[in-house]
Amino acid sequence: MTLREYILSLSQFYRVNIRAAVNASELGLNGMHVRCLFVIANTPECTANHIVQNMGRDKAQIARLVKEMLDKGWVNKQASEQDKRSQILTLSKSGQQLQQKISLLERELENTILAGLSSQDVADFQRIAGHMLENLTHK
């Protein structure tokens, strides 16, 4: 297999398995929702601008995504104490439960992916993949 085929296969396998595990189609959940839930859960005082910067998407895409997540009840928003024009996003109770379920499933999938690999193999992969990502983001 070529490098391209490995990257695409790993990515596709990961997405399909996570989506199936969380019944994503039944929930109306897609990869952007998963990434956005993660960013909100792991960013104190998270705003839409934080999500734009973290996910590398444009403001309009993120605005639509956040609106969907608000409508589904996964996210709450409130005015920032420091800047009333800015909205702070937090996970609702159902959003927290969904994020916890996704995190558990991701850990299980990661264990499956890494089965039979040494800690050095994993460290080497992370180093190499990190370098590749850096090459792509700093062109």
C-alpha cells in the first residue's frame, strides 16, 4: 500500500467505527460534531472563535455547526463576563454524556488500533505523524 492508501484507510476505519459505536446516524452526529464537542469540552471559556482556530474552518461553517448543536441540546451558550459580545460555549448535560461516550469509544478503538505495537512503535508513529502534520500546516 502507498502512504496515501494507509492514511485514507486509517482515517476511514476510524470514522466508520466511531460513528457506528455511537449510533451517529441516529443522533445526527458527524465528524465535525465530534471534533467540536471535544474542543468545547477541553477549552475553558470556549468561544466560536476558539473552535474556528482549532478546527481550521471558516466562521460561517462553525456558526452553523454551533447552531445545530444548540438546537440538538448538546451545547449551552452564555455571554462572556469579560466581553458581553462574545458567547461562551459549554456542553449541556446531554452533550457531556455524549462526549464521555465518544471518549470511551475512542479509547477502546485506540486500544484496538495499537494492539501488538510496542510503546516505542507508538512513540515513533506519533513523532512521524506529528512531523507530517507540521509539514502540512507550515507550508
